[in-house]
Amino acid sequence: MNNPSPSNTYIALLRAVNVGGTGKLPMKDLLSMCEALGFQQVKTYIASGNVIFSSKLSAKACQDLLEKALADYAGKFVGVFIRTPQQLQKLLADNPFADKEGNRSVCLFLDEPITTAIIDAVKNKRDEELACGDGALYVYYGAGMATSKLLIPAAKNGTARNINTVSKLCELGLAL
């Protein structure tokens, strides 16, 4: 007798998506798109391109499907970063800035190894602090992001979420 393969819970983080401007994608459209792809238990969280779902497919297969559907929708490539709740849980546990304000600390998600070379390439650093993580670069924006002139060249290939959002996405993913 064949047992169905178990579902995996994933959190997809979309790059350059918001409620207005060039990356406009209503979350109800994202939810419908994910359901049409066969993802189950689909939930979105805030209007910045976060979606939690379960699927029997691999993370890479889900990423490929969602990137293709988003390209069809938007007429251009939209990067998708897939993480499990356990990966987010580890990022939160390893956060070197856990004692600092969660709204001033971010995880920059990348699909490349996070190395000190990424930090070495940063420009205009003032009171910001950076640290390497497993699948994300941690950035603490001291005085705040609004006044920061920090340039992270690797950011063009990634997407960032503040620690408060990462924590909530982790919580929602673990509860799915």
C-alpha cells in the first residue's frame, strides 16, 4: 500500500512586492495563485509578499512554480525565497541582535552562502551592525532604517523582513 507523502510547511518571502508602486500584488491574488498551484492551508501575512502554506512538493519545486506564476502575473521575474518554520526558528534563536529592537533589526534572505565577503562589500556603514546567519544576513539599523545610507550590494538578489515579521511568520508556520 502506498502511503501519501507528508506535507511540508513553507514560508515564501517574495522580493519587491507591496500594496502600491511597481510591485503591486494584492494578497488575495497571491492567496488565489498559491491555491491554484495546489498549495494547501494557504495564508498570507501583511501586504509585503509573505505566504505560509503546506505542500507535498520540495521547497525548490514550490519556489519554481511560484516564480513562474508570479512572472506570468507581473510580466517580470519576482524572486521567491522559501524557508521552513524550523529555519526561521533557527534564525531567531541565532539572532546576534536579539537584545535590540525587532523593528530595527532585519534578516536579509538570500539564496547564496552568507559570507563575510557580503559584509565587506557594504558601503556607507555608520552605526549599523551586520552579522552572517544561515540563509540570511542580519542587519541592525541603530538609529533606524529611514535615515540609514547603508548599501548592501547583495540585497539586490534578496528580500528583507524585520525580526518582528520573521517571528510572526515562524509562529504562523509552526501553527499550520
